[in-house]
Amino acid sequence: MSIDTENPIAGVAGEPAEPGETTLPEPTGGFMSRFHRRGQSGFLGRYALVGVWLVVAAVYAIIEPDVLLTSGTFQTIFGSQTALVFLGMAAVVTFAVGEFDLSISAILGLSATFIPVMVVQHGWNPAVASLVAVALCCGVGAVNGFIVVKLGIDAIVTTLGMGTLLLGLTSGFSGSQAVSGLSNGFSKIANTTVVFGLPISFFYGLALAILIAYLMRYTSLGRHMAFVGANREVARLAGVHVTRIRIGAYVTSGLLCGIGGVLVTATVGGFDPNSSPTYLLPALSATFLGTAAVQPGRFNPIGTMIAIYFLVTGIVGLQLLGYTGWISDVFYGAALITAVIASTLTRKRALRV
């Protein structure tokens, strides 16, 4: 087997990769490997989720036009999902390299709790508190990466334990109470209205998704990430810095969660540390469902963004039609199960071809 050192992905596959495309080796098996095959769907397959989203929105609009077709509903759906967007991007980065991180919501909670506690109760400058909070989150990501990659401990066990640890620490740090009282000046970094009544935090998330999509699709780093996610051993033989990329994914995940925590805190003026676990299932559901869009069978940021707003549209619509809050758990849980089942069946069908 010859390996092209300039483009190890193309060399291992035996054919040069087209610009912007990644030719991956056959995945080595296991749960995560089914999300690292190259999508072969046409336009319909890539954007079917968008079509379903439009149909769902149209049905709601027909049933309750006076409630659904309002600027308030539009702003609720698109302007209040900062936490999910940043958590979804953090999940994409780790999943793309074949890792698993169940501590993302707790890391966001660490950032979102640290800031109001230090600013309101200890008089810190908000900017300094935000920088320290993000640095702490990067440190947590580095610890996760070290334990999983260097020590070889199972990622699910490690990050689940880390998430529980952080939840306990943040609850103790805040006295198990919501802390609020941040200034209106600080809230401007997230709540400033730009266009269509949407806050600037929405455009932060959009810009982040586009940036990650570009890096993953058009740069050597993105190709190496996909290569590592598909087959670590072959990537290592091809000269890819597998350890560095895996640990870097955890650190980047921590960074994104930390920034997300800053924006969430700025949006509401404080944070309740006991609420952080509620973000995990929606973020994971959207990330897995996102593998059905844009790049079918692959974790991708644009697909995750589409999935986030599709799920939120469904939930907001049902709530406005009179269903209680339990519907969100049902919707997100069903979406996660459906996404995994669909991916498994698609993978099996591809292997039979």
C-alpha cells in the first residue's frame, strides 16, 4: 500500500481526492464508525430534512396561523438556541474524530455558573471572568483528552464521570441556586438585535457553523480529522498526528462550550447550574440527526444546525398547540433513536451494495 504523504487520505484510498472532498478508508467498526462513511446521496437525500422541516412548519401554520405565523414565534425558534448551537458544534468536533463527549453540557454549565458568581458575588470584571471561565473549560477538555487518549480510558465513562463531577462542583460553587444580576452592558454581547429581530448571538452560531464546515471540508486539518475518525491506525501509518488531533478535539470542544456558557449567561443575566443537564439530550439528538442532512452519514456542522432548528420548530409548535413541557423530552429522545436507527440501516445497506 503506497501512501501519499502530501495527501495521506487520497493516497490510502488509492485515488486522488477531489478538491473539497475526503476519501476515507473503510471504517474499522464499532458504534461511531457508522457515522464516518462518505455520503453518496443526491440532492434529495442531502436536503430531505429541510423538506420535512418546511412541511412541519406548514402544517403548524395551517392549524394555528394566528399563533405560529408571528414574529415572536420566529424569534423564539431562531433567537434562543445559542446553547444548543455551541454544544452541537462541540459535539461535531469530537464525534468527527471518533470520540464521544457526554460532559459538554456540564462544561457549558461551568462557564455559565463561574461568571455570575465571580462578577456578582466577588466583584470581578465581567470580561476577566469570561476569559477565566473559557480557560477553565479548555482545561477540562484537556483533562478529558488526556484521560481518554493518553491513559486509554473509555470516553463514555470518562466524560460521563466528568460531567457529573462538574455538575456537583458548580452546584456547590453557587450554593445550588441560580445566580443573576449581571449588568445590561454585559448582556449586549449576546442580546443586541441585528436583523429580523434576531439577537447577535444567533449570528455568532451561524458564523461558527460555517467556519467549522469550511475547516472540516476544505483544509488538511479537516481531512485529517475525518481520517482519524474513520480509521485511527491507518491514519497513524499515513503520518497523521492522531493523538494530537484527538486531544485537540476535546480541547476545542471545551473552548466552544466555554464560549457558549458566556453567551448564555449574557443572554439571561445569570445561570442556574441545575439546568445544565437539560441541554445534553437536545444537543446529542441534533448532532446525530444532523448526519441525515448535507453530508449523509457524516457528522457535519451545517446538518447539525438544520437539525437543531427543525427540532425546536417541532417542539415550539406542539407547545403552542397546548402540549405541556414533557413533549420536548419525547421529541428529542425520539429524534435521537430515529437518527441512530436510520444511520445503522443506511450503513448496512451500503455494505451490501
